[in-house]
Amino acid sequence: MHAELCKRERVIAVVVARAGSKGVRGKNTASVAGKPCVAWTIEHAKDAPFLEDVVVSSDSPEILGLAGEMGVRAHQRSDSLASDTARVDDALREAVGWWEGARADGAKEPRHATEIDGVVLLYGNVPVRPAGLVARAVSLWQETGCDSVQSYVGVGKHHPWWQVRIEADGRVKPWQGDRLFGGVYRRQELPPSLVPDGGVVVVSRRALFHEIAGLDPSHPHAFLGRDHRAIVNEEGSVIDIDAPLDLVVAGAVLGERHAHR
């Protein structure tokens, strides 16, 4: 076994799921194909290999209760980390610190020499993920020794070259450069452009707790470390709930999957 792989055997998953939401009210507990939205993420985490434990971090009694019912750990998130402006990495550090300080048998005394090697971040408002997504991300993180791995998807027709500015008089100008649509009129000729899809993030404990020299911890993405790598998902294979229509689409996709089992 690769030496770095031996050093990275302890990995937990943290499912983040706040009670509040501006885009879709109560989206983490909204019904999707007959289950609360967050339940799909918890199931995905429970089915994933490599994970020592699964923690749900939330300020919602309903979500925390569901976590207990589903046999995973429920972490009561601090109120200060449950607002719209709270950073996910702060919530992640709190959940990891809580887990490392709680014995598996429920004893109150802190654990010793039980720091994790890495943590899988999963958003509770993502009910649709491709099978094996966590395993793919953790495997790449283990094999390369990188600081973090995140899943991405191609932007498709929403490519930056095809973005424009519309001036006050209605004139259309390129978003950047001096050629409209970058001079490209066929989607197939656009260079690859990708965005995070919300499916999964894996980070080392060192990166999460800002133990990598030379990075500004105040930067919102410093927790991803210096060596940040990607896995790429097919378009539509990850659905996060940001708008009411997403609930309908996710329900249809999951219903179709269930029908073909």
C-alpha cells in the first residue's frame, strides 16, 4: 500500500444541513421522492466505503432527530454558524472538533490520538448524486496525497465565452474581450469550462484547520489547501436544490431510479 494511503485511513463524512434557506424554504427537509431531502444525502454517506463515521451538522431539531433515526451522529451546530452568512468551513471545523472530542461509546472525556486524516463534506440539499461519488473522490485524495478533491461539471451552453453585457441602450457587448461569443458559434468548439456541482468535497484535516503554510486563513477557500484536484461528473448527474423547480426534477430522477431497481 502507498505510504500516503496508510496515513490517510481515518475519514469521516459531515453532512451540513441548516434549518433556514432563502432560495427554497426548508429545502433540507422538503419531501423529495417520498423522503426528506437530507435523507438522500445521509443514505449516500452511509453506503460509501472508506468512511469511519457519518455526522450530520444542523441547527434543526427535525434534521438532528432524523439523523438519530437513520443511525448516524447528530451534531447540534452553534447558532453563530447557522446563519446565511456563516462559512461552511467554520461549520465543518466545529463538527470535526466535536467528533474528535466525543468517544464512540458516549463517554464525555475527550478522545486521545484520534484525529482524523480527512473529512468528506456533503451538502444536505443535494438529493441526487451518481453512485460511488464519495468513493471516487476519496480514492483520488488518498492516491495523490493532495489537500482536497471536489466534484465539477461542465457548464454546457452557459459558457463564459457566450456571456454578454447589455448596456443601458440595449447594445450587447462581450462579457470579456472584444469578440461577441468569443468568435465561437458551435457549442462543440468551446474550450472546456467547469464549475463545482455540489456533489462532494474531500479535504485533509491539515488543510481544513489551516495547517498548510503560506495560505491566508481568512480566504473563504483556504480550507481547500494548495493542491486542489477535481473529479468530473456528467451533466445532470448531481442535482442540488436551489429553486423550487429543482425539487420537481430531483423527484422525477429519483422516482425513475427506484422504478428501474
